Amino acid sequence: MNDSIAMTGVATACRSCGASDLVPFLSLGRMPLVDAFVREEDRAEPDPRFPLGVALCPSCSLVQILETVPPETLFVENYHYFSSFSDALLDHARRNVESLIASRGLGAESLVIELASNDGYLLQFFRDRGIPVLGIDPSPGPAEAAIAKGIPTLREFFGVELAWRLRREGRRADVIIANNVLAHVPDLNGFVAGIGILLADDGVAAIEAPYLKDLIDRCEFDTIYHEHHSYFSVTALSALFRRHGLSLNRLEHHPIHGGSLRIFVERRENTSPIVREYLAREEADGLARPAYYRDFAARVASVRDDLLRLLRGIRARGGRIAAYGAAAKGSVLLNYAGIGTDLIEFVADRNIHKQWRYMPGVRIPIRAPEEILREMPAYVLLLAWNFKDEILRQQAAYRERGGRFIVPIPRPEII
Ligand code: DWN
């Protein structure tokens, strides 16, 4: 790891519409790369840190970070996220696939292409039903895991150039899946233009992204990090896709990842009532106006202060504390609040690629979940709060022996 990573630069114009009157409303300080889990041999090297500031574009209501770290640095050199380590996420993906197969009448003549296909966690369900698939993902670990599963995968970043190449090869997608990737692309317009090029004339793109309104309303500030360049309202998404001749026709609102939208985009405009309802509600609530975000920074600081007070109180009484979920959001929470090994002894995580590494910045060691029962800390801080139900079920033995979880978001709570 070295700190010679050059930032691409500070955004002064909206990533979607190009407007220059961005309104900053939160700074999370200088943050390390949240998925750059530190190897033992790299411990002596400092973590590169970058300013993490967030702003609203009042013109198209896109919320976005101001600094851009090169995608190669984020998703090629330092990326250990494998979607298949969550049963809840796999079930969510499987239900998405079954719904698309039924609603679109997919079969052996169809083609499904997933952008940011990770380890094949979703495409495997199409493949098992005999439906031709193609994955696209630049991250070596996940892409190689997908190929090992028998999922054809291109280890590349998606954009206009790759879209045209595939189209010239005669590969137009009946369905394009793009889950938790739209937020990750610095060139939003290029990515969406690529979807328009690759999508078959009567095709549909099913796209999932965390919902900005849930982030703000539930104070999910730890989901703000350099991998996530953009944060979407329906208003911002509709404007973005319309710019490229695509219509946001339908949407579903799911609890996954703290609250996510699944939007369905097609060439022909056929806007459903639920889309109009969300657009109207966002207009009424003022998501395109700075006033909606004005108290967010204060709420974020209040969550940090309450959490620190709680953890320090436990430690002052001699209580031991661990954490669960070496998650990107966990890196943000720990580094923003300055929570280190003085408060947290270790972070448990099922992902074997993260174990025996250290959390970026705060350098708390990552261990297998079995360490929790072995060490029996009095409390476990749930960094992966978005998978609370699944993790609490999994950690039933720890809780039966008196262990308590601390859920930090939307407000610190002991359960
Ligand atoms: O956008 C992104 C979101 C969707 O996923 C990516 N850029 C990065 C990643 O963010 P994250 O790391 O915060 O996501 P998760 O899925 O909330 O991370 C959960 C962590 O907890 C993973 O490392 C897996 C781990 N885990 C576990 O150890 N035991 C998860 C479950 C459900 C478990 O039972």
C-alpha cells in the first residue's frame, strides 16, 4: 500500500447534469479507502486518506461526494467484497431473478447481462434456469470466483466502449441487471449511455441503488464513502435516465442495505403510478432543496457522540467490546468516530478474504465469527446493521450466554 495514489480531482460540477451550484452539507473528514483491509505485512505503511465531503445538486437533486478516487484503486487493487457471504442478499437476488424470468418470459433465447456481477451471486440463478448470462466486473477476486462457478465474466469496467463492442458482436441484452454499481461509477452519464447502447429495443434494465431518502431519514451516514460517488432520489434517477432516452417506468422499494430502490428502465415511456407517487413525495419533502439536508451534519455528529459515550462507559466499567461485520460502512463509522483498539478488541467477519487483516485506518484486527464465542465480550458493536436479523439469528448462542449487541444506526441502541 502506498500513499502516492493520485486523486482524480475534486468535483465542481454535478456528476449527472453538470450544474456548478453544488451545495455541500456534510464532511466526514479525511477517510481511508473503506474496503482496503490492511495485510499484516503492510501494517507499517500509513493508510492513504482522502477528504470525504458530500453535496447536493439543486438542479437535478443528485447528492454526490466531491472527491474522486480512481476506480482502479477502489475496485481492482483493494476490493475484497464478495456478495455471497450474506444469505439475506442471496435470497434477495434469487427472488429478483425469479420475478424477472416470469415477468419477461425469459428463456434459452434470452440474454441477461449483469454490470458489477461480483462473484456470480445473482447470475447463477439465471444460469441454473438455462438462461444465457454474461457478467461484467473489474474486481479480480469476485470475477475469478464467478468464473470458477461457470459464469462467463468479463473482467472490465463497463461503459460506452464496452457496450458498443458487445453490440457489434450481436450481444444485446433482454435484461440488464446493475445492483449497487450506479453509485460506484464516476462517469454516470457514460455508464447510463452504455446501458442504452447494450439494451435490446424491448429490453429492461433492473437497477438497484441505496435510496437517498432512507439514508437521510435514518441517518445512515456510514454508507457514504469514496466508492459511492452518488446518492440517488427517484427524481435524480429519472432525470439521469431520461437524458439518455430511457424511461424510469417502475420501481420497488426494498429494505436491503438500509433501504434500496429497484428501478425498471425501458426505452418506451410507460410511467407507473408508484413512480409518480415517489416523485410527488420527494417534491413535497424538498429533496431537491438544501433545507432538507441542513440538520443532517448535526444529527450525524450526535450519533457519533452518543456511540462514543456508550462505548467509553462500557470500557470504564471494565466491559469488553468486539464488533461484527468488516463492512465498508463499518470502516466509515469507526474512522469518523475515532473508535480504535482502545474500545474494540476485534471485528468478526465471515468473509475469509478479510480475516487476519485489519480495518482500514483504525487497524482493529479482523477475525472469524467463532472468536466471539471464544472470547465472550460483553458487547458486540454491529457494524453490518443492515443484516441485523441474519446476524442475530447466527449469533443466538452468544446472546443466550448473555452477550449483547449494540446497533449504531439510526441511533445507538443495545439489544
Ligand atoms: O455498495 C456496496 C455495498 C452494497 O456492499 C459495496 N461498495 C461494498 C459493500 O458495502 P459493505 O461492506 O458495507 O456491505 P455489507 O454487505 O453490509 O458488508 C457486510 C459484511 O459483513 C461483509 O464483510 C460480510 C459480513 N457478514 C458476516 O460476516 N456475516 C455478513 C453477514 C450477513 C454475516 O452473516
